[in-house]
Amino acid sequence: MAQKGDLMTVRQDIRVVDATIRDGGLCNDFRFEDKFIKDLYEANVKAGVDYMEFGYKASKEIFNEDNFGKWKFCKDSDIRKIVGDNKTSLKIAVMADVGRTDFRNDIFPKKDSQIDLVRIATYINTIPAAVEMIEDCAKKGYETTINIMAVSKAKTEDIKAALDILGQSPVKAFYIVDSYGALYPEQARQLAELYCEKAEQYGKTVGIHAHNNQQLAFANTIEAMTQGVSFLDGTVDGMGRGAGNCALELLLGFLKNPKYKVAPILKIIEEHTNKLKKQGVKWGYDIPYMLTGQYNTHPRPAISFVKENREDCSKFANELYDIINS
């Protein structure tokens, strides 16, 4: 496919999604102060961000509410306390995992909710269940995206088959999700070409959610964008599970649309994420995350390594090798 746009032009189809609370919540069990959430919401409005993802719509039958902060469950009443009637251009998003969301009961009709977009997360083998959720949310009046996780592990023919099924659903956008931070820009470009081709066939758009295990989240995001990807995820200070995500401040600084402004996000870093780091909340590039990215595997062993304050990276590399090849 031909490159879409260049460094001097503005693409009106671009939509920036701030996933700080949802992905960042995986670092501290979603235990954010309300002031942080409120300040981030107001900063996103000022920064011109298009969507703010508040967290998960997780099932309280599966997850104990005592073990998490409220943004694991994103009750509409809690969102309303932050955004009021949300008389802004910023849209509100939540994520709903296939198999971990009581979507029929916990996702109310749009007319009774401040939420605009439900981002449905699935693996390649649970596409039929994802379609059921898409259809339910669409009937209730929501925009939906489908986030196919761990796509670096999926076979190309399976991705094509999944996109053909999803293309016939009312979903708004297909998301490339580099869950393991394993993709290189060439691979991100190839996936973007495939997703965009299918999106054009079915009248959909495409998004990307990148992880920073190999310090390529930003590079992969803008590489995918050049191929026509429109929905771009970022998080403040790159805050997210393990190695974190594409830094929102990098993304806003790169885009040429004058509606996007970096300064409000820098204030959030100064006043909030720096504080979280001092309190011991950990995220960001580190050698163990690099290794799981290179091995194209879940960062769970690396997360444990970091939590245990280990420094024996060479031993960890051998352990990881044995895990992968056992």
C-alpha cells in the first residue's frame, strides 16, 4: 500500500486514545487517587486527545473488588463523578475482556452512561464470543473496537479469517495489539497493510496498541500510521504493564495537527506520574522486558523479576530460554 500522509501534513482521520488509566492500572491494581483521574481528564481535554480510556469493565463475579481500585470495574457512577455531563469533545472509553466481563448486566444502554466507546479485547481463538459482545454493545448504542491481543503469536491466515468474521460485525475499528512488545517496525508495517486492506474491504478503520519491551512502541505506532492506521494509543509517561506503552507525549509531539498539545500532558508527568514512581510503582523499559519481547512471550516472568528486585539478568535470560523451549 502507498504511504498515507507525510511529515508535513495533517491527517483528519487520526484519533488519539489515552490508555493511561487502563494499561497503567495494571501497575498498581488500579489504585489511583481521584485527583489524578480528574487532572488527567482535564489535561486530555486541553491536549486535544480524542478518547480517554478509564479502565476495565471487569466482572465482579470473577474479580474481588477488595483487591483492586475502582477503575478495574469502571462503574458509570464513578466515571460521572469525574466527567460530569462531559460537555467536551473528549470521548470516554472502557475496555471489556472477552470472558471476563458481565457485559449484559454491567454495560448499560448508552443513554444511561457517560461511556462512548467499548474496546473489546480478545484472543484470536475467542472471536465468536467477541462478536457477541460487539453486537450487544452496538445495540446498546456504543462505538466499539476489537483489540486482537498477542497478534505477534498469531498465524497470518488466522488473522485474515478473524478480520473477515469481524468485518461483518458492527465493530468500528480493528486493533493491532503488540501485547508482548515483540514487533519490529517492518512487521508492524506488514500487519498494518493487512489490517488496512481488510478494513477498506469492510468499511472499518484500524488502530494500534504497542508495548515498549524493545523501545519500539513509538516507532511501531508511527510506522503503522504511515500505512493508514488511524486510532493511535498512548499513555502518559509510557505508563503501562511491564515495559509500558507508546508515550502519549511523544505521540502528541509528533503529530502535526495543531489541535494536539503536549504541555498539559507534561504537567501530569510533573505532578503525578513522577510521584507514582517515587512511591514505588514500576513500569518502563528494562532488560527483562527486552528479553520477553525478543522471545515473543508474555512479560509475566519479567514482571516477577522486577518485583523481586533481581539484578541477575544473564541468569534470567537462561531461565527464560528454558521456559520458552521446555
